[in-house]
Amino acid sequence: MKRTINKPVSRIVMIDPASPSTSVVREATRVLRQGGLVAFPTETVYGLGARALDPEAVTRIFTAKGRPANHPLIAHVLGVSDASALAARWSSLADELASRFWPGPLTLVVERAVGIPSVISGGASTVALRAPAHPVARALIAALGEPIAAPSANRYQSISPTQASHVASSLGSNVDMILDGGRSLCGIESTVVDLTGERPRILRHGAIPIGSIRTVVDVEIATGPVASNSSRVSPGMDARHYAPKTKLVLVDRRDLIADMCLAEGGSVGVILCGVADRSFEASRVVELPADSELYARELFATLHDLDARGLKAVIVEAPPNDESWLAVRDRLVRAQA
Ligand code: AMP
Ligand code: MG
């Protein structure tokens, strides 16, 4: 794997996701209290954590990721009482959504309370909040007794990490400690819902399908960047995101795959949606499940694996064009950009 060369690997500590060791959690909180960065598993992807209320620590996240300072981070909390303390207003709708989906992969964007450092929000007057379900994430927030800012633990625009080794190869020594709690169960990021406008709006499709959100509230879908002014930019909405180094090509028709493989001299990886008869020659073929949730779970790990093989291209058969696949299709389109 090219990208690990010359990069000292940070300290990786194993932690049981079912019952996180108190001493490991304590050690991690010590690193956080000193202003350091700890990568930890969540149910979506691995997060790169720092004390959310410490502007210097939060700034370190941006530096480690190479992420522009105007791309806001999500603050992770245990639940509604912590969340509402960070919000200027906590609406009954926020309450309803939180009681239905927290702890879990839903992020709510609300107006930021006075006194919360603006660096976490990239200067915006809002703040994004989520209560993760993963026992390691929860143990860490509880032991620290403060919210933890944590974007995905990877370099800006590259593939999100769903296991500790992905974090180590992407961030190297830019992270002080990595808690290895196995694979992230959802495999894609949280669904982000903006509650600051007249109507609730999905800023990013994610692990909670839009159909489930609609059982609570009728949301609209933000199309394209919210605004070109820096205060409302959402990183998950960048045209390029989640991208491997290898060229990725999304194809709508299975019968086009053979020609594309030929054009690249067979030095390609192919990701199929479901099982298929293979009428093409490729270096590696991966059949991901034809179920959007199971597909999402495997997607980033598959891209990491194919990206490390020095192939000329990764060809991805586009998944079905229906609502349950919106989050996966969104990742694939941005990975291709
Ligand atoms: P991640 O790198 O996965 O933590 O991405 C954070 C996501 O949260 C982005 O895609 C944004 O859409 C969203 N986000 C975070 N904070 C805000 C905010 N204050 N306003 C709008 N979107 C936000
Ligand atoms: Mg990210």
C-alpha cells in the first residue's frame, strides 16, 4: 500500500466494542483532555475526536485531516440534555427526531448556543449534533463528560474509514491514539437534517433512510451546496468526496462493463450490485449485496481494498435508482467526481 510508506503509524489500542475497557477509555480521555486527537469507532464510520469545546483541539482536527476550516464538524453527545445545552433553541421537532433516532446515525443541525466555539461550525451560527449508539463512542463521551467533535477519521475528500487500519493508513501519526473496536456496522455516515430553516431539510443522505425520517417529519432534500457563502457550506455536499486514488467509473448498464475492462487492459476492479454472470475479464470482482443497508456496510472497505491494489480503474455497477439507495448512490457519485 503506497500511502503508508514513510508514515509512522500512531498508537493503536484494541477495545472490545461490546464492553469497552475502563482503563483504555480513561487513557483515551487523558489524551483528549490534553488537547490530543483520538480516533474511535462509531456505528457509522470511525471518527477523529477532539474536545468540542476546546478551539485549539478542534483546530487540530482540521489540520490533521487537511480539511478547510469552513467545513463544520459534528459534536457528539450522549443525548438530548447534552445536545440542548449546545443549542440556542431546542425545538419540539428536534425532540421528536432525537427520541425516535437517538442514539443512532442521525445528525441534527440547530442554532448554536452562545459560548460554543464557532470553530466547530466553520464560523456558521449553527451546530451539528449527534448522539452515537456505539458503546465505545458513548463510553468515551461519558468518561470525558463533554461533547466530542468528530468528523470521519480520514484525510479530506478521501474514503471514510470503517476499521482502525483505514485510519492508520490515512492519518498516520496525525492522530495520537486509535481505538480499534472492529468494523463499523453501518459503514456510511449519519443522515444530516437541518432544522434551522422553515422546513426540515436533508443536507446529507446517510445511514438512516429518508423513508424512516419521513415517518416522523416531511423533509425536503437540499440539492447542491446550500449556498456558496462559506458559512453554509456542507462538506458532505462537495462534488468530490469519499474518493479513492484510483479512477472510479460508475456504469448504469452491466453490459458496458466488458468493454471498459478491455479498454483498461483488464487491470481493473469491478464492484457489482448483487450476483451476476460475468462476461468480462477483471483483476478482481466484488459482488456486494443487492440490499442497500448491507451494501453500505461493505462499500468503503471494498473501495479501500481495491484502491490499495494499484489498478488502473475501479468500475462500479450503479445500484438501483430508488430512494432506499440514495445514500449509497450519493457516495458513489462523489467518489467518481
Ligand atoms: P463529517 O465529516 O462526516 O463529520 O461531515 C459533517 C457533515 O455534517 C457535513 O456533511 C455537513 O453536511 C454537516 N454539518 C456539520 N455541521 C453543520 C452545520 N453547522 N451546518 C450545516 N451542515 C453541517
Ligand atoms: Mg468525512
